Amino acid sequence: MMKQEGLLRWCFPAILLVGLTVLSSCKHDMDDYVKKPYNVTDEERVRYAEEKLGVTIDPNQDWILTSEYSVNITANANLSNISKVAVLDGNPYAGASCVLATATATSGKTVTLSFRAPTDSLLYAACLTNNGKCIARAFQPGQEQNVSFSIAPGAYDDNEAAARSVGEIDDMINPPTYKKFRIKDFFNFRNALLLNLPDKQNNTDKLTSDYGSKVQVAYNDFNFYELPLVFLGGLGKPNFETDNDNLGYVWTYSKEGEGFTNRFLLKDHFKNAFQPSYNKATNSYAVEGMYLMALDGAGKPVTQFGPQDIVYFRMYVGENPIDEYDGQRVKVFQMNGEVFVACEDGDDWDFNDRLFWFPYGTANIQPVKDPFGPIPSGPQVWTYAWEDRDFGDYDLNDCVIQVWENIHDKNLLDITLVALGATRELWLGFDNKNAQTYNDYLHVFEQELHSVLGIPVGKMANTENGTMTVSPVKVTIAKPAGFDFQKCSFILGAKVEQDMQGVYESDYYAIKIAQKGQDPHGIVIPGRWQWPKEKVCITNAYSKFADWAHDIKDPTSKNWYMYPVTNKVVNQ
């Protein structure tokens, strides 16, 4: 059991305090610390952690990865019998997605949902029915306070498009996702296009259409589509690899999404004078194309677009845009029912320098998956990971649990013990700020954690590198009043080893989740996290962790937990 907090008393020998240098990676547990007659301070723990992690920890680092948000969702998607609205952590048609918040709602009703999510994330609002239908649209929490599904197609005007697409390139897709597309009569197909765009003539007036320089996914009830773009060649500069002309585009997910756009550069490296391969069996030519990219809820490129998604094309030389005004050098137009992208890389405005084809036309692209699914997989999972010593190895796997709201009752928590990388006795409970003894803590498991997993004290489980492999164990308990997933009240109780008894105030000491100004002895991660293997420091398992610890304001490091190093973590 856990008793009143007692702190492990160790200190640096004086010799270690002279000439101490910062290391670039974690070392093994230190054995050259001696007992102290007073409590170890947070400053001492931070100083030791900095040496182990090889980085100076930001004094303002609070180890919180998420922010609190609220959004008003109007249930006006084109669905019959809407029963709920929800906030999802990802595109439900691009992969598994979890529910961050949900509430009952009838058609047309506006509901306010509050939730936690990673800072600066891209989420999806969804309308759901009881019989498995789902329509979702992207939004950025904190930027959009109201989300509606009634945005009409073609809602942008060209002036707004020009104003929003100026800026640096955020993402380089190099190479993009390629695929072979088959065209029955490629040369006649391309020649017919070139005949309508005579060389060395100003063809601007021939490219007027409903598209201009932008493409919006055809409006439909079922959301997610792919936008393939096939290269047809052209009459541009002959030495393409030297001139390095490229097509770029700006992606945005809705008119309301003023605060969230991304720019992509398609480094296609196609030669204009290419010869597609002929396949006699199919009587067609294989032509290489690419899929345009949007972003999923984690900010990663995906090929699925939704009905509010729009792309604006631009021309680049290398990585620099060459169009003076947005859309001047790229036109999207229709000819004989097909949709094409025509590019101008010079000053004759013939728009035949580089030509691309949308194989199906934006009005006829087929849905990627079943339009009536999938329903989100379940509630958001949170992972909690602890280091059980004041001066440890920071593999953060000494105790690992996963927690989520019970799918049938929000007032219950499902808690699964998944890994133990500690040999000492451990107990898990909820902190009670008025606790006087361990009996005042609300227990999660009614027994020591090694016993929960059915292994002897002194053994480790599910952290690999020679540890035991056992099945995780789940328990369902009532959610404590005021429980918050990020600022949680979980507390880990660790028994004092035999040789340290008599030095502590009790035979257990309490390890809470790390707070501002402390070392990362306990952290909370949104999602099913892959914890480091035994004796693998967190900075070796996740290369961006050190950047996050050092600079809390660095936006590029806040998603460090999404990028494990191969063979350094435990795969679930």
C-alpha cells in the first residue's frame, strides 16, 4: 500500500559536482549516490535528469501535452436521424479515430462539447446516427468556436484565395505518392489537349471555367475522396531536370478555417519529353501520376480529402513560387468532360508547358471507402508512464497504464496495467490531497502491481530486453470527482528497499505525475503510446523528447510521442 509521502534521500558526491558535463545520451542508473539526512529537492532531481537526458530542461516545462478546448457543433449534416455529435481525433475515413467528446443531438441542434486535445492539432467534428452512419469535417480547436456542416461548395472567391495562399512552403512531398494510371490512347488524348492550347499563343481566355486556379472536392454526403493527378508532359523548357519546375498547392479544409492552411510542393521531376510504356495485353499506356495530400488529425499527410477541402495550385522553380499573383500561372479547366491542370513557366501564357490530368474529374471521383462507416473506434486512450526512482534510468516504463472512459458509462474509467519495468513493490491509487496515510488513497487495484500481472516481485514484465511477457490486466472503477485526464490524480506508491529502511518517513513513497519545475518522473501521453524498452532512455527512444524538454515553446517538438525510434520501443 502507499503511505504518506516520503522522499528518497540521495545526493551527489562532491567529486561529481566538479567538472560536470552534459551528456548527449542517457547513461545507466547511477550507483555512486549516498544517503542524505534530509529530503531530496526538486532542483537535485532536475539536475540529475538533465545529465541523464543530455539537455537543459526548460524551467517553465509543465510536461502537459494537451490544452482544454470547447466547440459548438451544429448537427446539420446531410444525414437522416442524427443521434449524436462528436469530436474525433482524426479523419474517420483515413484510419482509426477516437472520440474526444460526444453528446446526444437531434438534427439541427447545436451542442457545446468540451475536451482536451494536443495543442495546435487538427480535429474532426462528426454527426453520427444509431445505425452506423457518420459524416465529419475538419476544424482547428481554438481557431473555430462554431462548426457547421452546411458550407456550400465553391464558397471561396478569387480575391480571398489570393490573399490566403502567400507564404512559405510548410511541407515538401518529395516524392509524392506515385501510381501508374492507364490511358487507352495516350498520344491522341494529349495531342487533342495541345491542339486546344496552341504553342506560343496567349491561351488565357480558353481556360475559363468554374475552377480557376482551385479545385474543390465534389460536394457529396459521404465526405472522403482521393485526388489523383497524372502527368501528361507538355511543351515547356526541354531540360526539366536542370530548370527544376515544380507544381505546388495550398490546402485548406474549409472557409471557416482561416487559421489552418498548409502548402505542399510536388517535386515531380518528370521530363516533358517522356514516353509512357505500352501494355499490349490491356491495349493501354502506363502513365505515372501522384496523389495530392491533405492532413489528418495528427497533422500527417494523407490522400483523403473531404467536401470542404480546397487546393490552390501554384508554379515553382525549385522551392520558390514564380507566379506574381496566385493562379496566374496555373489554371484548372474542363475539356470534353475531363478536368486538367495547365501550367505556365515562362511569359508567353500558352499554358501548355506542363499538363496534368485528373483521371476521373472532380465531379466523378469515387469514395475511398464505404460512405456509411466507419463509426469511430471508441473513447480516447491516455497512457501514463512512471520512473520509480529519484535517480533512475528514465526509460519511463517502470509502470505503464492505459486509461479511457468506459464506452457505456462516462462515469466509469477503464484502467489497464500494461507494463512493469520495476522490481520493487508498487501500488497504484488516486491522490487525495487531504490524505494522512496510505489508507486515505483510493486504490485502483486492490493488490500490489506485480501480483496484478501474476508475476513475482523482483521481476519485470512487457518491457522486453529479457523481461517477462504477460497479458495486460484491466479493471473498471468509478471516475473520481473532478478527474482530468491530463492533470490526473494518479499516484504511484513505491516501496523503500530493505537497505534504505529507517531513512524514510514511511516504508512507501509517493510518485505523482510531474509538475512544472520538476523532472519528468511521470508523464501523460494522449493515445496508445509505445513505451521505451528496458534500459532505453526516453531520449534514445524518442529523439524529439529532448527538444520538447528543453523548449516548451518549440511547436515542432510537441508531437514527439508520435515518432518512436525503430527497435527502441515496445510495439503493442
